[in-house]
Amino acid sequence: MTLPALQNSSVFYRKILSRFPQDISLAFAYGSAVFRQTGSSQGQMGKNMLDFVFAVDDPVTWHTMNLIENRKHYSFLKYLGPKHISNIQNDYGAGVYFNTLVAAEDRVIKYGVISTDALIDDLLHWKTLYVAGRLHKPVRILLQNENVKLRAALVSNLKSAVIASFLMLPESCSEEDLFLQIAGLSYSGDFRMVFGEDKSKVSNIVKDNMPHFRKLYNNILQECPQVVYKPQQGRLEVDKSPEGQFTQLMALPRTLQQQITRLVDRPGKNRDVEEILLQVAQDPDCGSVVQQGISSIVKSSSITQSAKGIATAGLVKTVSYSAKKLQKMKRIPSFQAFFPSARVLPLPKLTAGLPHQTLDLSLDVSHSGAFCSTSFIDFVFGEISKWRFKVGLTQDGNAFGCFVKSSIFSAPR
């Protein structure tokens, strides 16, 4: 079985791909600039940043070539060389290295690079659910080689999304209910959904793209023994018996099974996975346990990958990218969601006659390496210090920001 792909080999996409080294096993485009979302017009789609992911067999060689061809895409990390860039890509966050706010063919693009092996691991086992989660939703496959293992992993990832969603849905549900559940898997536990992303994002993705979701999942639903699929009525009947749920739990990706085990197993018992999943299958809150397991995977990878993004994008691009996210949302998010004692204060205009919004936040980092985040930027401190981070957003979408070491603002506790 091959992955149902939404192919697009248009001249536009071929021109963009031609700018990069060609040793790519899989290239796909995704996001609101590729698939229309509820509330956005065709004109808005043309202005949105284009998102790409490139899977490559040899990251060191690929970055070596890309540094020659596209050195300006990289932050200060380019001075470390391709080997260190590849180590940062593979060893931190979700295994993806992003270059963002890159000009290409009169558009602005962002592209992430992941090793083929790391992608296959995520697709099969949901180690981070970062790229695997993006591939739960419709994407445009621009290039795909004949790697049989990768092709099988892509299909396995879709099947896992269906099975996990069955466990969280009622016995009878609609196609739209299923696709909403699937599309929301990779956002469950994502700290960016508190700020930086539209709360109705999942619904916006699904409602205008039902035909694409059907094309992606039709064969899997038709062949799945755990459901009665009625495409004409757009309805599904899921096996919710303890036996059925146990079968579904046993088919989940390994990392999710491990997370469920940690949630359910009492310390010191050390029961095997099968015994624990049998218990969960008979629990009325089975779906909630699965949801918590998924959230724990997504939360960890979203935080670490975002923190890594500061280094890979650089401070200026990070502030600009985050500001565009907020402008798209048309609202200023609440810092108190993560820092209940932090003060959010209006500041005076920094430039006479320039209308803008500004946020002021004081943070206290009490141990080395602690991670803190704001709506505009994620950052890691290596020493005990108090900082004030000022960020402004002008009405025309331009951003300004700075760090100010401070001892006069009370820090959150």
C-alpha cells in the first residue's frame, strides 16, 4: 500500500526545490499557505509563509552543500560548520533543524531538515510526534524516493493516528469527529497552543479540507477491522468493547504505550506492558489515559524544539516570526498562563508617532539551564539572573525587542 499523497509538481515548487541540495528522500509542503483554512481567503494564503520539511539520508553532507549554496539561510550557527549543525539537528529537540524567514520565488519560506532515519523512527514509534504529527494532516508531497522502509512508515503513521483517535472517540461518530481528533493529536499538550497559535486552528484545518482528509484515510478506514465505515453517510461505528480497545492499545506506537504505562503503573510494581494495557482497556477513562500519554509526548518535544529554534533561527528572526504569529491571531496572549505572578504592563511608545503594542515581563531563573518562555521568544539562561524582555509590535507588522538585565522588577514565584 502506498501513501495517498496530494501530489504537486508545479513549476513553482520545482523552482523552490531546485535551490537546495538534491539528496532528499522526502520533501513535502504543509500549512496554511498550502491548504486553505477556514477564515482565510485565497489572497491571504498567497501571503502566508510556506512551510517545508526535507528528509535527508546524510545530514552532514546535505548541510555542507546547503551552506555553500544558501549560507545566508543560517543563523550564527553556520560558523560552527556542518558537523555541529547536524549534531544540533539530531541531538536536541525533535530532530529537526529549521531555517526560517527565507526569501524564495517572491515568497517567504521556512524549511526543516530531518534525517531519514529519525523521520522513520518518529513515524513508527511517535518518539516526538513532531514531524509524524504534521503528516497526520494533508500535505503536498513534492518529492519521494523509493525508500521502501520510509513508504511503509508513512502508512503506519496514518494507521496509528486512526487507532489512537478511535480510543478517544465514542462508539458512534462522524467522519468530521474522527478527522478533528486526528488533526488535534499533534497539538495536544503543545505549549504553543496557549500562545502563538489560534485556539480554533484544528477546526480551521479540518472544515475546509474534508475531501483531502477522506483521500488520505479512506483506504485505511475501509480495511480496518476495528470500525464499520459508512462513507456515504459519513459515519463510523467503532469497536469500544474491552477486547476491541485492548487490540487497539496493543497496536499503538511504542513510545505512546510507554507513556501510558508510566501513567498507570504504580511505582515498584514493574508489570509488563501487555498487563497494563489490558487494565487500561477495561477502564471507562481509557480515552483520557491515551490523551494524557499523547500530551506528554507532544509537550516535551514542542518545548525543546522551540528552545532549539532560538539558536537555529537567531534572535532577530525569532522575534519577527513570533510577532507574525501574534499578528495573525490578532490578539496578545496571556503570559499569566505560564507565569501567574508575572506583570504585563503597557510601556510608553519607543518611537514618536509610531503606534504599537508593547509587553513587559520580568522573569527570575533560579537554577542553571532553566527554561522559560514568552509569547515572542523561548530562551535558556545559564546563570541566576533577573531579566526584563521588552517586545513591541507595530501596526504594520514589524517587531522590535530587547533583553534588559533588571533588579528593580519583582520576579514571579
